[in-house]
Amino acid sequence: MRRVVVTGMGVVSPIGNGVAAFLAALEAGRSGVRRLEAPFTPRLATRIAATAELDAPSHFPAPKLRMLDRVSQLALVAAAEALTQAGDALGGVDPEEAGVFVGTGMGGSATTDEGYRRLYDEGCDRLKPFSVLMAMTNAASSWIGLEHGMRGPNLTYSTACSSSAVAIGEAARRIAGGEAEVMVAGGAEAPLTFGTLKAWEALKTLASEDAEDPAASCKPFARDRSGLVLGEGAAMVVLEERERALARGVTPVAELCGYGLASDATHITRPSVEGQARAMRLALRSAKMAPAEIGYVNAHGTGTQANDAVETAAIREVFGAHASNLAVSSTKSMHGHLLGAAGALEFVAALLALREGMIPPTMNLRHPDPECDLDYVPNASRRSRGMAAAMSNSFAFGGTNAVLVARAC
């Protein structure tokens, strides 16, 4: 099997656009959670979210913009940065050996929501001509392939909150197995629509607004955690076969050496210690690494009562005594939960931790939960030079658990 490396990263996030801004915000512990400003906000019970700022007209000409749902806009901007950072990754490669794998849970939800509003609220009998093409779940991956002339495998994965981690892991498998030379992989999500927010309200998993500071509302692993905060954004990575990347003079960000995929098959929403632990073990086995070689885990860490306790138990089960030496953090405390894009954004956070020797914090962890007893890097980032490897966990409703392991190059 061929070795796979990351040669480029791209980010559009609630805490900054571009990898450099994202890194600076992680290091500073800066929150992107805020009160949502939208015409429908007064009709929401939960009025906080993690919004990304994107000046779409500065990135896309007007005719093209009319064909792009927000999720595709986010994805295209992140992919462009990743490919720019990777240098001439597509140069000299057969377009049929360059592909795109994208994960998204909701697809073009803004187009769908607007269409329903026009039909049912306003009584309109006609929708935008491109509504289907904007809303279809594979629009983002299709647009990236079109934009960059990538004619190889183009797939969209939708496994709820693990979607983009699955997309990255499966893309790496295509390169490792010799089916592709270059892959753009990651995720995008734009779920901050009235219909989506009301649906999540009904599920009763959203965090309550912090009475003193809305930005501190997401509190993973804390005793007073009350749920997740929805966010939007995109993150993409460029994956290549290691020898090809080195031959063209590129210094890889890291090697993507491990990928584990496992299903709970126990409950549609309730997480499973066994399922999460199985995915972590499979990722370590794939990487041919012992648990003690991992220095940092970017946790799924949603801030819900069930997830955080279960994930803590699963990490302890997999890492044994080494669990007490691990740095573990949930960057969702800053950028919120990007649903299908969460895995990709958090994988980038783990890659940055590995490359920069900076472990991002779990913010708002002021009242520890005795049941969550790991080192969660509370409230301030930490320097940690010389880490050998990092892990990124992504667990989902439906029980699809995906884990990625990266090794320093």
C-alpha cells in the first residue's frame, strides 16, 4: 500500500477564513459562537450559532453565484485554498487520476429552505430554475471537480456528523490502493436556516445560551454543559502519494496514516462506548501504531451530556494507562458543530497541532465533570513540541464512527 500525505489545507470557519486565521483563533481560544442575526431569529428558542463570514461576490462572478448554494460557496473557497497551499498538485497528473470526495450532512439546505418558504408561506408557484442543482447533496463535490478539471472519482458522503472524516479516509484509501494520484477531500455545511434550526430545537440537543457570555455557550466535558451549538463552514485537504509529493519538492503537512470506520448498530442517537472504541482501534491498527504513540486527540466533544461521557470512557478503554498522559480537546467549544463538515475542520485542527506544536484548548471548561476525567487542555492553548502523531474523532447520529490518525513528517 502506498503512503498518503497531506500537502494542502483550506478553511472557511466561524473563527476565521484561511488556515492562518483559523490557527491564530485556535491558539488564542477565540470563540465564533454568537447571537444569530436573521429575520427569523425571534421565532427561535435557541438564538445562538457559529456563523462564518464569507463575502461571496468577491469570490464568484454574479452568473455563477446564482447557481451556488451557500454550502457550495464555502466548499469551493476552502478547496481553492487547499490546492493553492499544495502548490502544483494537479500539474502533470492525468485528470482521470485526480478526484474529489466531500462530506455533507445537509447539502444545499438554504436553497431547500428558501424554496419551501416561497411555496408554502408566499404561495409562489415557481422556484428558481437552478433549485435542484443548488440543493442536490453532491453539488459541492461536483463544483470542485468542474472548477479544477478533476475527472477521477467524485463522491459525496453523508453519514451525519462523521461525513467529512469518512470522505477524507476513503479518499486516502483510493490513493493508497493506486486508484488515484491526487484527491481533494473534506466537507462543507451551511445548516443555519430556519427549518434546520427548528428541527434541531425539536431534538432538544442545542446548548442553552450562557447567561453572562453567549460566546461561552458551548462547554464540552464541563459539568454544566447543556448541548451543542450549530455552526457552518468548510474544510478541505489535498492528499497525495508521498513519493510523488516529495519528488515535486513539497514538504507535506503530515502523513495520513490511519483510518478507522465502525458502526454502533445499537441506537439511532445514543452513542456507544464499544462503537467509538472500535473505530479508534481500527485507526491505530491501520496506522500500525501503539496507543502510546498518540500525543493529542481532537475529540468529537459535542457538549452534550451523553456524548462527552461516552467518548471519555471510549478513550480510556482504547488508551489504557496512556489515557492519563493524552492531551484531549474539543475545538467545537470555539467553532461550534459543523455537522457534516466537523470531521474535516477538526482534522485540520489536529494537523495544525501536530505541525505547529500547539494544542488547541477546550474553552469554557470551568466546572469539570468528574465523569469526564481526561486532560482536556482547559481554557488555554498549550505548547507541545515533538509530538509523533495525533488522532481526530468523528462520531455521528446513526452510529457511523470515523477516526483519522496523522503522523508528523
